[in-house]
Amino acid sequence: MKKNGHKKVTKTLMIAHRGGANGVLENRIDAINKSLDIPEIDGVEIDLRQTKDKILVAHHDRGVYLNGHRVWIDELSYNEIKHLDIPKFEQIFASVVNSGKILNIDLKEESVVESLGEFLSNKKYNGNLYFDCYDLNVLLTLEEKLVGGNYCLSLTFKDSRDLSRHFFARMLWIFTTVFLSRAATFLLKRRVKKIKVDGISVHYRFAGPQFVRHLKNLGLKVFVYGTDEVATIKKIITYGVDGIKIEDTTILNQLH
């Protein structure tokens, strides 16, 4: 992977979460291109998965609906899902590569590492590449293949059953992570000493001022996602976070 080097973060970065859209429009080429055209947007984030025939695609959930049944993307070939307008990663890369903006790739499963490493190893990207994953070992494996990226641990779990789409499961996870924030900080202090990561990606309900301060004291960048509420975003910015991931890019003019 060839890059122009790291850019020093001097302001709160605004990242278009899931390409800057939600629902059926998230992770789509049109949404990504629209976000890239917004001067206040510093980069786009996408969710990465892999089909059965090892095609990298941008999709948040593991499952899609075909003929009324929910089936897993990793058990289907790309030809079986391409009519759903799910873009290949190579299409997204072609759109973003010369933008000069951040490309933030959220690895949703371990299986993408080999294909992603192979694809990016000989590519030049005119901007910063950020890699997020819930699994430190996946980040470490990718970092061995692609030196020079920014590697961020997602404080979340592997969602193999798409539970995050269910309200009660999502609320349970949020309240559990908030409750365990002190324990998480303690564990991070121990693990960060052993494994190098550049930052943490965390849900906004988890990102209280004290927790953000703990992470920053560990030398970690902090990126927050999960809210498009202007008042909440303005408050989180005062905590000193490095970036905020938003889906509704129309709120940007209200943040200044």
C-alpha cells in the first residue's frame, strides 16, 4: 500500500458514516459520491464484507433478503446479490482514491483481511486510510500486511446475526457498554501496551468526557458514531474527540 503519509489531526474530523446515508441508501456509490462533494466532509466510512466467491462488498449487515428469505452474504456469490445495488469495494475505491479524503473501512468479518490486503498492497491512495474492527487480532494481521494505515479498535461485538438491527438488542448493548466503561478503560490500558492501535471507534453514548480523556491519555485517537443530533455533536466536540461519524450530512451547516 502506497500512501502520502499521515496527516496531523488539527480539528474534529467529519466522516460520512456508512457513506453518509442510512437504510437502503447506506454504503451506496451515489451516497458516497455525494458526500465526497461536500467540502466540510473529511472522509467517508464504509462497512466491508466478502461474498462466497471472495468479492469484497460494502454492506453493514451480514444478511440480505432474497425471495422473502434472509440469507447471509458470505454464503452467496456476488452475482446473486448484485441486483440489490450492493457495490464492490473496488468501485468505491475508484470513486474515493483521488479525492484526497479519508477512506475509513470498517471490517465486519475476519475473512476480508486476505482479500483487502491483496487489493491494497500495490495501490496508491491519495489520502489517509483508516481501518476499524472489533477484533484486535484482525487489526494486527492487517497491519502486518499494510504498513502505514491508521488502525482503530471498535468497541463493539461481532454481530453475526444482525442483532444491531433489533431495538431491544441494540439498547441492551448500549447500556451494557456504558456501565462497563471504567472496566473497558482498565483493560485497554493493559492491552494497548501489548498491541499497537492508533485509535478507538466508540458509540456516542459510550463517549463521556472522562472516558474520552482516559483514551486520549493513552495516546489514542477517538472517533464517535451513532448520532446526528446537532446539540449532542457540539457537546461531544468539546470533549476533544478526533472525529465524528455522521449519516445525515445536511446537518453540517448547523455545526458552525
